[in-house]
Amino acid sequence: MASVNLDIAQRLDITCRKGDTFSLTLNMTDSAGTAINLSAYTFTMQVRDASTDADKGFTFNFSKNDGGTTGKLVITSTDVDTAGSYIYDLQTTETAPDPDVIQTWLYGTFTINDDVTS
């Protein structure tokens, strides 16, 4: 029996601290280790409560260093402010040459550790 797996998503578990500025730099490469040109992609990331599937509403900003040609993606947020254990995924939408192709590149747990100082 033949099978095909179209799921390219890679698991990456993330842990950060409540109230701290969230900044994650990723070097995106293909299976050969070559940097992916990110200039043809837009990004969306959502964090959800695993037990209720409710979107936590965190806002993430994406910047592509060197116009995206080096595969470096920086994800930032200033409102990661609710401690707990969640799930997330990072989706891409290709804008060219195949517009509107949507893929999930990353998924995993998103843990926000509590903090004392506010």
C-alpha cells in the first residue's frame, strides 16, 4: 500500500517568561540546509489554550532580515502576558510564484513561565 505525507511541519517547543519581550530568531532552511528565501511569504502565528482551543489573542510581528533572502525570520511580541501552557503553530502564505499556498511550518507547545516583577 502506498502513502503520501504532505505534513512538512516541524515541532519546536517554545518557553518564555511572562512580561518579558518575546523575541525569537529563526534560520529557516530547506531539507538540504539551504536558506529559504522568505521574501515570497507572509507569516501568521497563533497561540491557543489546548484545553479549550480558544485563541489567546497574542500579537506577533515578523521581520525578515536582508529582505528575507538569508532565511532569517525574527518573531517578536510585547503582549505575551498570561502564564500557562499552550499550543501554537506558525503558518506561511506564499505570495509568489504560487500565490495563496498555505503551509504550517512549525508547531508545538508554547509555555509562558510566571514572573514576579510586573
